[in-house]
Amino acid sequence: MDFKIAAKAFLVLLLPLLWADCLPAAEGDQSQASENKQKAQLQVREIRFEGNISISSSELKKILSTKERKFRWFFKSPLDEKVFSEDLERIPKYYISQGFYHMRLLSHEIEPLVGNNVRIIIRVEEGPPMITSEVDLKMDGPSPEKWRKELIKLFPIQKGKRFTSPGYSEIDRISRVFLAQRGYPKAKTDMRARLDKGSNLGIVTVEIEVGPVCTFGPVHVEGNEAISTKIITRELKFQEGERFDGAKIETARQRLFALDLFQFVDITVEDLDKDTTVLPIRILVKESKKQTVRLGVGYGTDDQFRGQAQYEIRDFLGEGRLLQVNVKASAIVQMVEGRFIQPYFMNTEGSLIVDGGVMRESQISYENLKEYIRPKYEFKLVDGLVSYVGYNFEANYLGNVVIPPTPTDQEHQAYYVSSIISGNTWDRVDSLLDPKKGWRVLQNLEWASSYIGSGVDYLKLTLEGRGYLPAFSFGTLAAKIKCGGIEPLEQTTEVPIFKRFFSGGTDSVRGYPYQKLGPLASDGNPIGGMEVVEGSLEWRFPIKSPLEGAVFSDFGNVAPAIGNLSWGDTRYTAGVGLRYLSIVGPLRFDVGYELNPPEPRSFAPYQFHFSIGQAF
């Protein structure tokens, strides 16, 4: 894939926006421009705050109804004098809510720019903040001192810190949630705040009466028609008569939404105001449509234009079963796949998943037609950790092999693989599309053997770790490490090319073209290897919403045989990137450069990559 195509595609999407944002308006006759400016409504090009120290300008802009104009051609931000006047009144109120009782709004100025654009300058004097000098928490209950120490740490108002009205109000909610999770949903709180504007010191007093211990009562389900009540109640992790726990109510709500069977779920704890300790639970649901068709399109430098269609039937044959038919097509992969999911298989946290279909791969060095079926048992051990074990059978038909032929890479030869598969995914990130905090661990193991009917025998293991660390207002630090190996077993001396490791490309080592890092044939086509290691370190930083930048360094190595990986042969790259944060995920453009290219070089030192979604 020529990188020029990728560059053009990205420029078509992004350059008009940037050009409109950066270029000044054309200058014409000054008298005509002045007349047009009077007729045209003023557009807010920039809002600037001066004198603010503790409250950032970005935070202050969020409370304003007047907004900045982002892109001249597509978005407008007219200056409405009435709305702006209300914004000026809102600023002091917001400062007071954040503990600045002596804040003054000094002045504001509307500065004309090119054309009908203006810059708004708002000058403030924050003054000293109100500091919390003491937080006094008093409570009764079976463990008052232990709970007091735990609860006071959760308060957003802390001794020696700035007093804020939202934080003060949040104390009541936090206290109720804390006690509801311990069986006391009828707790009552009495709060007082004594603020001295002379000394700028405040004392917060909280008194809590925990009330009686309560238990879960009977569960009543309403609103379900086609979905049986059994499917709903089996998602509940509590039983009638069990000690009340507010966290289990929220867990039940999340589990019901995760079924994708309902567009609305409401769980109400009743009789909180009555003289009873047995609390009935009312669940109100509104069912979603049972059948859904989804369509999607995208583009990437490696796989070019891609499309996807999905037909889904929820509650298939009852009991919450799911049936999907997926069709995908790109320059690399074309496939039709069916998926069947039987929830609550063997236990409440397990599911039987059966995938089967036909897939054609059109890789650089070969083509492969694969027919497969893959039943597996998937189960959740702890929060975020999903494991699976299953069986894989596939029939592969190689074609158009352009590398020198070997006994295991023969065209028009069928390769039957029968294997046991297992793996784990431990996911603790805040977002799958654009993670900024947390970590992920992915592990997959496959054992193919003649003992279970396989024509190719091997053991294949891959392990990958990813981490994301917020860097305050400087963006996110992201890191990835991946390693894998294939060991031929029994009568197999060389694993077929469609099972080998390849490296290089948009989501791999970005200083190299797709699959071009590693062993290559004499004509420059990739052969693949038995062992791989890859890693990345990336700093993603904000530029100006919705744009983000990136600086990264990738490395990788592919060895032709297991145990032959040498760090001296590892290839390193560095590069920069640009992200446009869209509703479908980041539109990503990266430029990677080889720092220690192999000799002789068979491709350009710079590689351009465009795709949707982060590299990892």
C-alpha cells in the first residue's frame, strides 16, 4: 500500500478544517469590509481570561454559554450580548461556589480581529480562598470509630484544603452510599458549615445517625413482555432476606444493561420511609428491539477501505441467547462469520461461545482461504478478568505464495489444524476506544497436535501488556510490550506461513511498512518468523480540541526460529502523530522513521500511517 494514498485520505478529511482555522480572512476594499462587518454578526474567535490562578481558563470556559469559534467554515459562535451579560453574572457565582468569596470581576473587553471575528478578554481578581480548618464527623453504629476514619477520607472537603459548595453537598451523598453498602440505607445526616469571611477559615460539622440494619425484600419486575422474568432476576447478586448492600443494586443495573436487551432499566428500593427493615426491590425495564442491523465503514493504510455489516438477534430462542452474523471486507481480509452465545453456561459467570465461518486472507506473500469452527467456554473470574478455554478446527488452503516454496508453504495444499485454545484478558482501562488511564493484559495459548487430529503440530503463545498513565494537563503516557513464540512439535519441523509472526505497520512498528520488519525473501516479501517482540512508548498530548498530538518510539524484532531472537537485531523507530477526536474514535495519522534500518534498505525510511483508533 503506497503511503501517498493514506496521506491523501487523511488530508481530505482534516486539511480543510485546519486551513479554515488558521488562514486569515481575505482582505478586500476596506470600506466594503467595514460595511460587511456591520451587517455580519460578530463571531467569538477566542475567549481569554486574565488574573485567574487557581481556576483554569478551560474550567471557566465550560460554565459560559458563549463559546469560541473553532472552524470558520463549519461552526459558528455568534456573540449574543444578552447571553454574554448572563455569563458575566455567572462567573462570580461560580467562583463563590469554589470557595473564593472575595473574588472580583474587574473588567471585560471585546477586541476586534480580522473580519467579523472578535476576542473576548475577561479580567478577574480571585482573592484568597476559603480554607477548611476542621472537619468534625460524629456518628453512631456498631463500628463508629472505624467507619468514621474510613468515611472522612472519602469526603471531598478535607482539612487544610479549599472549601467548595459542590464538595460540601457531596458529603451527604457519599455518607449515604457508604452506609448503604454496609446494610444501613436509612441513615440520616445533619450537616453544618460555619464560614468566617474575615479569617477565610471554615468548619464543617457532620452528624450521622446510621439507623437500623436492613435486608433485601421481595423483588418485583415490571415492563418485561417478551423477556422472561427469570432472565432479569438471575442477574441479581442478592437474595431475599440477605443483608442490604447498595453496591449490589448498582451492579444489578449494570448487568441488566450489559445484556443489551433493554433500553431502560430502573431499580428502586421501596419503603425507605416506612418503619420496616425489609426493603422490597422494584425493577422497571423497557425492552429493546430484538433484531438489529449495524453497518460500518473505515479506512487504514494497511487494509485500505474496509466495511462491516452485522445482523444480531437478541434473546434468540429465549434464555437470553444471542445470534450474530458478521460480514467484513477489506484489502487484507474478507470473511463471513456466525456467532452463537449461550449465557449462564455451567455457572452464572460462564458463557458458551461458538464462532464459525469462512475467511480469505490476501497478505503480501500469500493468500489463504480458511474454514473454521471455534467453540469455547468463557468465564469471568474477577472484575475485569475474562478467561476462556476451547477447541479450534480449521481447514486452510494456501494460494498465490510468492516467497520461495518450502515443504510447508505449498500452493493448493490443504492444511488441517486441530487445536486446544485458551487465554485471558485482564482489562482495567477507562475507555476501550481511547484509553487514558489503566492497564490491559492479553494472553493467548494454542496447542495443535496429531493426538487430536491436527495435520500441523505446534505450541503458540502470545503475551501483551499495555499501560496508560495520565500526565495531568500534559496528556497521557502510553506503553506497550508484546512477545510471542511458536515451537514446532512432533513431526512438524516448520510452521506454515499463515501461523507465523509478522511485524511492522500501522498498529505495530510504525517506522516500517506492513509486515516488512523481520525475515524477508530475496525479492523483499515477508517470510514471517517463529518468535517476536514488539514495544512502544507514546506521549499523547492535547493541542486544541478536538486535535491531539503524539510523539512515539517503537521497536520490534522477528526471529526465524524459536530461541534465535537477538536484541542486537532489534529495530527501533521514532515518529510523531496527529489525532482528530471524532465520535467514532480518534482519526490517527502517524509518521514513523527508521533509526537503525537493515542493510540493504528495501523501502523508504519514512512511513505514513492513517487509521481509526489509537495504535494501542
